Amino acid sequence: MDREKNDSVCSKTWKDLKSELTYRSKDELEVISQMAIIVNGLTNKRIELNLTQRELAKMAGMTQAQIARLENSYSVPSLETIMKVAVALGIKIGIVESINEQSGALA
């Protein structure tokens, strides 16, 4: 029974996580929101460049299925996956401080 419970937790998709936002803390909501912004930006850039998922996958050293999972929210992407796609698209991902952070942790 425990294994089934663990399997169901591990197999949650990005869409599942987004649907459970009401159960998350404010910080967790912000993390999920920021990830969604990044993934949407990557997807929009691919479309803007008129690249197919297969073409982008080849440029990023990935499979078309991995790009599809990223874009269709089938899993929470790793930082490595995001960076591979960003580099292939010619996008730099940086850090922008929020107003709250300017007076504290990142200063």
C-alpha cells in the first residue's frame, strides 16, 4: 500500500500540481508560478522562431518527447532541462530581485 501511495506522489504531473495550488503555501505558489512563466516563455520563443519540437529537441540534445512533456506540463521540469532548452533558443535566464528581496536576503 505504501508503494502505491509513493508511486502516485512520484507520478504527479505539472498539471496536477497546478490544480492543487489551494493546498500550497504562499512561497510554494510563487515557485510554481515562476516555473510556469519560464516554461511558457520557452514555448512561446520556440513558436516565435517557427521551430518544431523535434527541431528544438535536436538543438538542445534532447528528444521530442522531452520537449512535449515540458511544454504540455506532464512533469515538473528540472533546472537542467530548462537551461538546455533556453540555451538552444538563445535565451539567457537570470535572477531578478523582487521588492521584498532587495531589502534582505539577496543584498
